[in-house]
Amino acid sequence: MRLNELLIVLLALMLAPGCAVSRITTTEQTAVEEALLSASVDRSLDELDLGGHAGRSFFVADGLTHLPEGEYVLAELRRRLLGAGMIEAATRQRAQILITPVVGHLAIDDAHTMIGLPSIPLIVPAVGTIDLPELAIFRTDTQFGRSRIGVFGRDADTGTLLFDAGPVASQSRYKRWRVLVFFSFRTTDLPHPF
């Protein structure tokens, strides 16, 4: 009986390193997660009509800093307003148009699909618990960066609504595939190098 237990432990130890999934990053989000969010933001902002106010000064309310990529949303919105011919005011009091971005959601969703045997904990007497590795015939791990963004502008003096763009929902995708334990690849709609 001892020989069988030893063989099971050795087999588990040999298979485990090749089947491990790790998430190693030194930042709060991985580069892929940040790219998913920023690509989704870009796609939402691409759909918004921000033209028609060239030559007028604006000030953007900056209440999005608590969101992941909130600073990116604000900077990209400013860049696009400047590109549409508007002029950024140094202060709220000097602006003709007060711009308010609205974010319905800005987050990462994960989805996993697997056909095969999941990782199974095995209790080995005198050794403890050993997790047998997952044996996947087919597996996908998909991450979606999803956003819903709108923008509205008010006259700084009267408070009347001058324009209301959006909201527009967008998403980006990064998918890891594994077939027959050994073959893996990825598909994504993110630009190179992802």
C-alpha cells in the first residue's frame, strides 16, 4: 500500500508544474487588464459625437478618479475635445461649457470553460492534501473589458444642456485557449503586442 501512495504522490508532483496557472504582476492590474479597459474606453469614446462647439472653452468635471482607468477616461476625453477644436479652460469659472463624463460601468469580466477533469484534492495519509492537476481536453479563459460611457455639456452661465452624447457601451476581449493539455494559444481584439 505504501508503494501505491508513493507512486500517486510522485505522479502528482510530476504533473503539477506543467498545469499550474499563475497570475503574477507587480501592479494592481495586469497589463492585459489595463489594455482591455483602455481599449473599451477608446471604443466608447469613438462613438460619441463631441463636435459642434469648436472655439468654445470647456472644463471637465473630474469625479472619475475612483474608477479603474478613471484618469485615462478623463485624459482621453480632454484630448478628443481639444481635437474637436475646443479650448480647455484653466478653471471652471473661465469655461463656457462644463463637461460631465458619465460612466455606467468600467470593469473586467472573466469567463471560464473547461471540458475534462478539474483539479482534485487528494488526501494522502502522513503527507497531507495534494491537489491533482486539472486534465483539460479543452479549456478557455476569457476576459472582457466592458464600459458604458456618455458625456454631456452645460452652458457655464445658464446651466442649460448644450449637448448630450451617449451613453455608448463597448467591450474588448482577450481569450486564452488550451487544447489537449499541451497546445495553447490566444485570440484578442487588442492591438499588438497583446
